[in-house]
Amino acid sequence: MQEREAFCVFSAMRAPQLSVAAAAVSLTLSATAGETLYNGIVLPDQWPPTRTSEEFKNREPQPVPYLQNPPAVFPIDLGRQLFVDDFLIESTTLRREFHLAEMYPGNPVLKPDAPAEAEGKLPMAMVFSDGVWFDPKDHLFKMWYMAGYGKQTALATSRDGLHWDKTAFDVRAGTNVVQPDARDSSTVWLDQEDPDPTRRFKMWRAHSEDKRFGLSLHFSEDGVHWGPRALRTGSTGDRTTVFWNPFRKVWVYSTRHGWGVPRARRYWEVKDLLEGPQWTAITEPVMWLISDKLDPVRDDLKVEPQLYNFDAVAYESLMLGLFTIWRGDMNIPPGRPKPNSVFLGFSRDGFHFDRPDRRPFIPVSETKGDWNWGNVQSAGGGCVIVGDQLWFYFSGRAGSDDGKTRDGNGATGIAMLRRDGFASMDAGADRGTLTTRPLNFSGKHLFVNANVAGGDLRAEVLDRDGQVIEPFTKENCEPMRADSTRMEVRWKGVDGLSKAPKGSVRLRFSLNNGSLYAFWIAPDRNGASHGYVAAGGPAFSGPIDQ
């Protein structure tokens, strides 16, 4: 077990947590100086903060400011509260455990078996970021992907997210190609917050033009018929992507750091897509993210890892970051793959990403002949919520049939995780407790995501002085003894937290023989968290759980 995978006691005196994230600033600042975020974090006057080239090159993990200096009181009306860090924890005797995704046994769910996918240099039917979303408008899973190596973008649809149809559209007769122009990396975003229906879908296509790489932005109402290019961004590296930060209402360009090594990311944020992304030089978006010294080095390659790509999405009350880490090049002899894998990070301010678990969340296969033998990459949108699971779509490459080229036969599969299941706070036979920091909320019903089928979980409410408030005592709490991603905490003789005092209070959870993944306080008994739901899912009619 890694040093930071499990621990027992938190306190106000604990050591600062570290992060790979750096800070940056753009010439199109859209945040107000000293802005207070939804979770109580107050940004510094200069936002985003800057990072020098020297700081960037030393590859030291950077502190996450809000973990070192947390707010005095924490508003929690937005989203489920996850235990991926100690942001909300004042003290605990529980042990934190991080969890990895599990491969769907039917992988790959999409492979290059159509004529259009054999065009270009090599056969491909893979997300290279692109996007996998659940569209509530017509109740379909939708996957935009690279069809043929660098050739074009196609769209597949599914009723269940497992079995995909490549229905022909009218863009290119007899095929499911929806954007026929050449591309490298690409991002497709289902934007349900844009009031203009003709811009409901957004596509950023990375490609070379006039001897420079950049992104071409296209809009679509249906995801099939894409309008002409709306703009061309400033210069970028090839593997450049985009994501929406709904907490601050900004679009973030995750730009590749030039063409040399080490691969890294630069940051640029805008509120107006048609005016903002016009940097004049590839180095104008400032330094942001790197692969740092805590990323593991492969024994067989012994080279410093690099950050190949970065995607992000809002999930519940935080930003989920998907770091594709390059750990060397195995193209010796030619035909061996890049052993890229996907790692996770988490952010509560949208800029600094804490990376507490350095194991691959979605690893590359080490077996030649496997569909994901090389170059595992994440999908735009991050994950889809299906029932009690998060489905992470990702791509891998088996290499060409003749064994001469490593990039052939790109396909797409799924890795699955319990909902909120990135980290759990665990207890064995000896009962443990977890006490939160002071919380503010307007909801009336406390919910948890927990597995206590072999034990029990109870909760109590504490006042500002740490005294238990009647009737919200551990003894009066009905014990929870089930495995569920949504259970309401109930106290005898009272309707939820309706009689709890207003203002800041603490929660204390008492647990044995079980795991606690998340808690939240909902306005209604249906348990909707009002947090963001990443790429959506069949249970959601929009971008928020409500």
C-alpha cells in the first residue's frame, strides 16, 4: 500500500497535502479578484496564480492551497461530499482507501470494423478525448470518436452504453461520419447550459493548418450536422483539449506544452468562446500541470514520466481530473506501444489538482495482442453515471496486424467504478469515528453512500463547541446496515434535520465493519444532491442531480 493510500488520524496540525497542479494566469482573466467559491474557498487576488519556468522544470509536487488553509466554514449545499482528501475532515480514526476502476469483461465495446474506420494510415474506432455523453433529449448514449487514423470524426449511439450502433447519417452517405475533416485530438461537449440550441454541442478539432497546430471550434444542434468553423484558436500542441468548469462558468483550454519534451500542460480560461481563445504565441497560455516526482517510473524504461494529456469534468462537488501519463517510449524495436495509462486527480477550486493515489486508475495492458496493449487515453466528459456505477470510456491500441506499427487497431472500452467510489473511509471491528469541520447547509435530509452490510453506521450533530445536539445523538440514530449508494440517515422522533440549528454545525459519523464513501444534505427526501453529474446518465434530465 502506498504511503498516502491509508492513514488513521487527521487534525488541524497534519502535514500539508501535495499536488501536481501548478498555478497559472491568462490575459483573459474572467474571475473576480478575491472570488469566493461555492464551497467557501476564497481565491487569492491574483487568479489564477502564476508559476515560473524553473518551478515547472523541477517537477516538485506543488501544495494545494485550500488543503493547507481550508475555509473556517464549509457550505455544502452543492453536491455529494467525497472523501478524496481531508478538506472537510476535522478529525478521524477511520482509514482512507483509494479504489481503482474494473475493466468491463466485454471490452472493447467499439472496434474498427466499418469501412470508414479503415481509412487513413491505420484502422481506428477510438476516443482520443472526443466525447461520450448520455443525451437526455433522446435518451441515448452518444460517442464521438476518431474513425480512421487522423482521418475524421464519427458518431455511434447506444441504448444501454454497452452495445453501440453505427447508424449511417446524411453527412457522408453510407457512413456514420459526422465531421469529415482531418483531425488529431478532439473534444466534443454536450453543453446543456447554453441558451442557444444551435450551440448545444461543441467540437474542438485539433489539426494542422498553415504550418501550425490549433483548434477549430464547431457548433451543432444535434451532434450530427456541424456548422462551419466558428473560430480558430491560437497555436497549440497536438494533444490539446477543452473542458467546462460550471462552478466558475469558464471554459478551460488544456493546451499541450509545445512540441518538445517534457510533455506538460498550459492553461487558458475564457467565458466567451468566440472572443477569448486568441493567444498570440504557443507559450502565452501559462504553465499549469506536469507529471511530477511522485509519478512512478517503469523499471523497464527508467525515464521520467510526462503528462501526455489532461481532461476534466465536474462531478458532484468537485472537478475530476483525468491525467494520461506517458512513462516512456517502447518503440524499440518499432511496433512496441507507448505505455500510457490514466491516473486521477481532484480539485475543489478548478485549478489545483490533488493526486493522492499514484497507481494507474485505468492501466495499459502489458500483454501483446490485447486490444489495450498500448496508449490508453481518456474520453471527453469523463464518466457516465449508470445506476450505482460510474462508467469511464477510454481507448487503447493493439498495434497493426502485421506488427510493424504500434498505433493500429485503436478501439474503445469501459472501466467501471462504484458511484462516488474513488475513496472510502473504512473501519474494521473496532468502531471508528469521523468528525467534519463546521458546515453550513440549507437542506433537511442527510444522506450517505456507504457499505455497512456487515457492520453499522450512525451519525450525530454537534454544535460549535463540539457538544452533541439533542435529539441528533448517536444513540437516537437508526443504525444503517446495508450496502447502498444512497441511504438517508434518520433519527427517532424527528423529520431529518428540519429541527437542527441554523448556522455552522459539525457531523460525526460512527462506523464499524464498513466503508463510508460520501455524504450530502438534500432539500428533499428523494436524495437529489444538486451536484454535477459529469457526462450525465439515464437517471438525469440535465447536468445536475435534481
